[in-house]
Amino acid sequence: MTLPSSWRRAALGGTVALACGVSAVAGSYAVVGDSTAFVATTIANATVTLAPAVLVTFAITVLGDLGSDIAYLSGLAATAAVLGTVAGGARLAVARRGRPTASPVAVGVAVAVVSVGLSGSLQSALGAAVGGALVAVAADLRETATASAAVDDSRRAVLSGATALAVGVVGVAGRRATPGGAAGSSIDGGAGSAPIPEDVAALLDEAESKSLSVDGLEPLVSDSFYRVDVANVDPDPAREDWSVRIHGAVAEETTVSFSEAEAMDHDHRLETLRCVGESLNGEKLDTALWTGVPLTAFLDEADPQGEYVMLRAADGFYEEFPVDALEDGFLAVGMNGRPLPRAHGAPARALIPGHWGEINVKWLTEIEILDEPATGYWEERGWHGTGPVETVAKLWVENRRPDGRIEVGGAAYAGTRGVERVEVSTDGGTTWVEAELSEPLPGDDVWRQWVHRYEAEGRHEVVVRAVDGTGTVQPREEAEAYPSGPSGWVSKTVDPRAL
Ligand SMILES: Nc1nc2c(c(=O)[nH]1)N[C@H]1C(S)=C(S)[C@@H](COP(=O)(O)O)O[C@H]1N2
Ligand SMILES: [Mo]
């Protein structure tokens, strides 16, 4: 069966256009990498901002990292479709004027214009233009053989697709190979291997020596720290350009630049963060050693007059809470002895002890003091995550010891109330014993580890619960993360024969 030639033309045009779009996205990536100047950033971030709240909640609580990957991929696809449509339009317009040889130029110009609009970056747009134009060149190559039109069309389509693929591979591989490229810049904030200051090293050593040695249990300073980002592509503000503005209901509006913050006396604080959107036994709970400046250092000068505060960030994120919580707040510029990594809010983020992770605003740009309460990003989507964290004991590992005993362990966290003890039941909650706890770390807002070792033959149910520093037992009522954080006691069936 042969298709009418007009259909074939249209199919070819569509394929070439889409290939132009894919190649344009790859071309931009090759030049600017995983930065906010990447041409897909605007649309990728808009997919999250504009998505219905239920979808975002589902993506975060159920899909987790997969959810953000899907959101990012849809952003890439949508950008390729937009740029592809632009490229296809340019090719059609040129063909109508009977000058098909001008098509790569037309595609390049059209893609460049739209890409500048999307990314605000000439470099990024140039990369996109070259990517798109290369496919147009491949598609417009004159045939040498006297093949039939049908064969020729499919050859052009394959050639366009292959060119897009090649640009994609070169773009991604090229970025990965460059030291300043996508992979490198997000990991150490460009710090390289500068020596860790002595007082920081001492605290890290202390955390290491107090960590329980339990196979599979993360140490007290987390090896890998969880991430929650509303943007698909994180901001990457340069330190020289960064400042935080304290304004609104203040006696004196104040702006603090990075070098001013840097010049102030620095503290080091061990502090734990926990996301309200995690599952009951989830792992969005981590601890780091943060370096920075107490927020009072600049708040005193501004002299807040209102009862509430809104923190705003470079990614468009914003969270509101009672101003009192700022008193113990911290502006962190370092993490575990290194400059704060991009993923965790470089160059500076807020840390508000004892509160759910969400008000620990990353890439902080504004502290706005308010007279009236307002609604933050997550609260607009139905969450209640601006207050103090709930108490939780996690059951993260089950091991068989060399001596044959069973070993269960995890972490427990109760914010600034502290963890007084962790209780374990190995009979489904009938009887309880106290678990062994890690020695407390310095700091008012840090987790503890727990471990319990015992003899068991048959399958049994292990249940854990923490008791906070006020003597209050972790609530037993079960609840999903949405809207106020997960609740209940973690329990697991342990089968000694399977360990
Ligand atoms: N600017 C900004 N700050 C943010 C977020 C964000 O998406 N953007 N996520 C918040 C949430 S929901 C949590 S739980 C913590 C997570 O911090 P982390 O990514 O460093 O672990 O950051 C908070 N601060
Ligand atoms: Mo969170």
C-alpha cells in the first residue's frame, strides 16, 4: 500500500520538525548544560508550577524521585515539541517561497529567537539554533541516486532522526566530560578539594565516632542527603550576584550580600531535616553539619515589626510561618565542611530548627516580614508543613549477627524536643524494651540512632516508637503524609530464616 504523496510529505515534514526540536534541545544542553539557561528549563519548571495540586502531591508522596524524573522528561518533550513546531513552520514558509535551500538558515533563526525568549540566554539559544539547523541540513541534502520519491522521503526522515540523535549524544557526552559541566558543578559547588577547617573536621569526627556500627545503617552525618525541589532545574545563582533582602514590616530595610554574610562570624551546627511529604518509614530524613550565620545577625538590624514572615527563593518557592521561629534560624553557606552544594540551596539557605523541611528555604533571596498571615507554596496545595516536626522512629535495617542474634535498627528524630528513648517490641506490640541509642550529638535539633539485638527463631513482628524529650510517646494513630505528615508506629515482619 502506498500513501498519497501529500500525506507522505506531511509525515516527512512532521518527522523532520520533531527531529529539529529534539536536536535544538540537545544543542542548548551541549552549550549550557544543566543550568537555568538550558532552553528546556522554563517549560520543565512550568510543568510543576502549573500542574494540579493533586498531581504534584501524588508525584511527591507516591512516585518520589520517579515523579520528578517524569516531570522533567515531560518538560524536555514539551520543549522539543515547541521548538519542533517553530522549526517546521520555518521550513514550510521557506518551501512555499520555493527556496528550500534556505531552510537551515530559517530554522536556525526561528529556533534562536524562540530560544532566547525561553532561556534568556544567547549562548543557549545559539546552541539550540545550531542543533535545529543541523537537522534541517540533513533533511535537505539533495538526493544523488535516482531513487523513487518514497524511498527518498524515508531516507530523509532517517537522516534527520540520526542527526538529532547524534547531536543529543554529543551534547550529553560533551557536558559530562567537561570538569565544569553538568555533573561536576552540582556536586561540590566548585569547591574542589579545599581542606576542611579543623573545628568542622572535629565535629565530623565526633559524629562518626558516635555512629552505631550497624550494617546498612547510614552514619549520623548522612552519606547522601535527600532532596526535595519544586523546580526541575535548580537555580544556580553566582555568589557575587547573590543577596538576601529583609523587607516588609521592618524598621530598617536591609540587604545582605554574600561577601557581607561571608565576613560575619561563622557557626557550625549539626542539624536534621525531615520532609512532611515522606512516608512513615521513608528516608527523607537526614543530618548534616551546616556552616553559616545566625539569622539574628541581620534581623536585629532590620528590626522586624510583624508577627509573620515569608521566605522567598530564586526558584519561585516561598513559605510563610510565625516570625518567632526565625530567632533560632540560621543562614547556611556550607555543608559538611564544603560550600553549600547547588542541590541544597547554594549559595545560601535558611535552616529553621525543629520545623518540617519545607520552611528551610534553599536559594534564599528574601525575608519578608508580614503583619498578617499568608499562604506558602505547599500550603496553597493543601499541606500543613510549616510547624514543628512530629516524633518518629524509623526501622531501616534488619541483620543477622555473626553470633546468630537478630539486629534491628534505625534513626529517631523529634526536632528540638530531642529523643529521650526508643522502645522496641518483637511481639507485635505486646511487650516493649528500650533500644540502645547513639550518644547524643552536640546541637538541639539532631536525630539519634537506635539498635536492638535479640534471639528469635520464627517469624515475628517488630514495632518501634520513640519517646521525645518531654516524655511524650510518638502518636500511634496512623495517617498518610498528606496533609500533616505521616503518623503511626513503624512495624515490620521479620523472618530470621530469611536473614
Ligand atoms: N527554594 C526551595 N527551598 C526548598 C524547597 C524547594 O523546592 N525550593 N523544598 C523544601 C522542602 S519540601 C524540603 S523537605 C527541604 C529539603 O531540603 P533538601 O533538598 O536540602 O534536602 O527544602 C525545602 N526548601
Ligand atoms: Mo518537604
